[in-house]
Amino acid sequence: MAIVLSQTDQPSTTHRDFEEELVAVLLMKDGLEVSIIGDVANIEADSTDALCLEGVRGNLFFISWYNDEQAKLHLESAGVVGTYDGHRAPATLLIASPGHYDPLQRKIHCLNLSQFEKPIDARRVILKTLEETQKARSEHNQQQQTPLNDRPLAPPTRPMPKRQQPRTTGDDLDSLLDAFDDIDV
């Protein structure tokens, strides 16, 4: 799951320090990558922040100073679609054909940083959510594999016996030519 932090555009050193410390503690955890963008409310269509969001494929953990509804509105205006809190986003895009990426299948988790006193508290919530998502995904995969495991096993197969070539009791010249055909020169 991609983690994207939207920095505040308010001139608050408290918010900036909180964001820096949160990124530092998240990067200490193996396997986590954090992308940092400017304030999601101010993203322009041709900016690198918009390209960063556009490049995220799959589930997204979005961290900002906005509540869930505000974050959802800002992400949708930036072109990010997916499922927020179990509700599917409006289908403004064509559904992708099989084998292609379908952003409507993406799950987006939003986290409001203003509800935490310390960055370590936000880190705990992020890690817990990621762990629950991973657990749910593995349970889903096991449920999909279970019906296949309940099927009776197919009987073991034996190799097909070699066909015997009929031997003709023809003349010696045919046998000699057949022998020459079998020689690899």
C-alpha cells in the first residue's frame, strides 16, 4: 500500500515538525515507502504532486491535516478515485478491461493528523491499519484457494506407453535403408 503525506501549507512550525518526525518514524519501519506532496487542496493538474498521485497504483494510505470528507473531496478533485470507507467513488471513468488497472477497485484510507498529539501515535494507527489490511487480504486469498483444495484429487497419471512400430518382414534392402535413416550424420 502506498503511503502519501500531504504537507500543510499553513506557516506552522508545529505542523512541519510533526510531519518531518512522522516521516522519519515511518521510514524506520522496513518495507514502508512514503511519498510527500504539497497541500492536496492546492494541487494543480500539471504539477509533480499531481503526477505523484496519478502514479500511485493500488491501495492508498493518505495522510493529511484534513478530516475524511475534506480529504476525499480534495483527492477526487485531484483525479484520485477509489473506495473510501467502504463507499465506492462515483464511476466517472470507464471500467478497465480485464488485465488492466482499475482505479475503482482501489481502497483509500484517509488519516487526519490533527487527531494525534505525537507522530508516534499516528505511526501506530498507520501500522495497525496496514497490518489489518494485509491480514484481510491474506484471508481473502485463502478463501479463494479453499474451494480448490476441497476438490477431490485427480487420479495419478501414468506415462503413455510407447507405440510399437510394426515390423515388416520385407526385404533386406528396406531394412538397410531404415537403418541408414536412423543414423544421424
